[in-house]
Amino acid sequence: MRTIECARAEKFIIEDLDERLDADRKNWLEHHIAACEPCARIQAETQVLFHTAQLCNPPIPGAEFWDSYDSTLEARIRETELLNRSSYNWKIAGTFLAAAISAFVVFCFIPDPARDAIDDPQHATILMEELNMALGPSSQETLPFQVQDLTIEVRGLKQDDIAVNWFEVEEEHG
Amino acid sequence: MNDDDLVQQFRNGRKDAFSELVKRYAKPLTMTILRLVRDQEEAKDISQTVFLKVYEGLPGFMMASSFKTWLYSIALNAVRDHLRVKKRSPVADYDFDDFPDESASVPDLLDSARMRKSLRDALEQLPEKQKVTFSLRIYENMDYKQIAAVMGGTEGGARGNFFQAVKTLRQKMLFSEARDFANDNGRVPDPEKGRPS
């Protein structure tokens, strides 16, 4: 019948073969084993197990294996470096390409609201009326001139600038 | 020059420092992997893959653990992935007609090739953690702290895994057959059951 002491003894047997027990525990174990045949058997089997494990190493591969190991590893490292460098170059090229495309899109395809408004006849009329109301008197005689000049002046200018330009134009032609 | 110096040199651009690390660890690492996968070409491939990962990872290695611990933890993950893909099943092909002689003593069993095969097969049947712990403890002489760092657990857990591995191996090895055989003849007590009546 196995007792709690036997379980403790089994733990000590493994510890003794693995790391060595301190003197007190070793003494206790020896006394227990002397009186307990199953634990003595466990100790003998565990000793065989540890010894067999040491003999159980797979055969060490020969020199040819290690020569090919070194050369293959070197080749694999070189290949990886090449791949990494190439992928780095592609990343850089891709970044520049994306930046160039973005710049192209910004400069060519983003609509200019003022230009749209003036190019569209309906919007241009509304714009002219608003400008006439805001900036001063309008007359049919000066209207073609206003339209012509205002079309030039409106682009990219704020309303105050337009007012200034408008009066400058009026003075010049008044 | 220790491993940390070599790591530092590699980071400073000296490629030959990596060659020195390979020279130091290629053999023990490959042998450890070989014990787990049991095929030389597979072991070589896994071991080289590990060094490739190390080569790429060294610039970012924080040195929180030792280089050896880091290297072996990468290797164990690689072995785990490899075995998962291969789904290797345990091998157990004893010739059951070939029981040891009833008079066979422990020394007789000691050098027998059958005992070694018995141990190898019993190892194959162990849970992965126990198998790896046993291998690192017996063959790499790692202490439990190192094993815990490599496997990502506690020192007590590593110790427990080793104890359980030894216990299971002892129970699964040919000892059990020898005991049954001897018990039938009323000669040897079964340690698991106690004294023969």
C-alpha cells in the first residue's frame, strides 16, 4: 500500500537524481527506501531512466552536414538581405509615386469654385448681381466693361479686394 | 567575449559577430531540434530558419533575457509550428513477443537498445510541455529558471513539468512490462500497487 510518505519519497528520488538532495532529506529518503520495497523499485527504475536518457542522444551529424549547414545558411541570409533591400527600394519608390500622384490630383482635379461660378452662365449672372448690389451702382453702359473686368478681378480675390479693384477701375474709366 | 558583446557588435555593423554566434549555437541548437523532430534535414531547415529570424530580429532585440534564452524560445516556437503542420503522431511499435527475460536485472536493461527505443517512444507520447522541459533539462542542462524563460512559464511550473515527465516516462517505459511479467511469477512488487500478496 502506497502512503503519503511514498509519494514524498518519489518526489525526493527524482530531485536527488536531478539536483541532489540536502543531507536531511537524503537521510530520510534512504531510511524510507530501506523499509519500502516499492519505493526501492521506483528508485532503481528512475536511475535507469536517467541513465538511458543520457544514452538516448540521436547520432551527431557528420562534417558534411555541418559544411552544408554553414553554406546554406549563408546563402539564405544573402537571399533574405536581397529581398529586404528590394522590398525597401519598392517601398521608397512607392512612397514617391504616391506623393507625385497626390500632387497631380491636387493641382489638376480639385475644382476652383470661383471659376466654376463664372464659367456657369447662371451662376455668373447671380454673381454679377450680388457684386453690383454689394459694390456700387451699375449701369447698362458700363456693364460689359464691369463684367469683363470683374471676371478678371474676382478670381482668387476676397470681396474687399474686389471692392477696391472695382473703384480703381471706375476711377480709371470715369 | 560573451553573447551580449557579440550582439552589440552585430548591431554596430560587424557581420562577423553573427557568424560567431552561429558558430557557438548552431550545433547545440540543431541537436535540440533534432531530438524533438527526429529528422536531420528537418532539424537543419528549422535551425537555419531560427538563425534567419535571429538575424532579422537582432537589431530590435531588447536584451530583456539572455541571447541563449531568446534563441531557444524562437527555436521552440519554430518546432511547435513545424510539428503542428506535420501533425506528427507518436510512434509505438514494440515487438510485444520480445519481453525481457524474467531474470533480467537493472544493469541488463541499462544498455539495451530496447530500453532506449522504449524511452524514445515514451517521450513521443508525452504532452509537449513535459517533453520539451525534459529535453532542455537533461540534454541542455538548463536550470528551471532558464526553462521557464524559454517556455514562457514559472520556475515552479517547469519543475512540476519535469517531475511529471519523469513519472510518466517511468510508467510508460518497459519497466511496466517487466513488472507485469515478474508479478505473474510473484517476484517483483509493482511500485504503483505495493507489495505482492
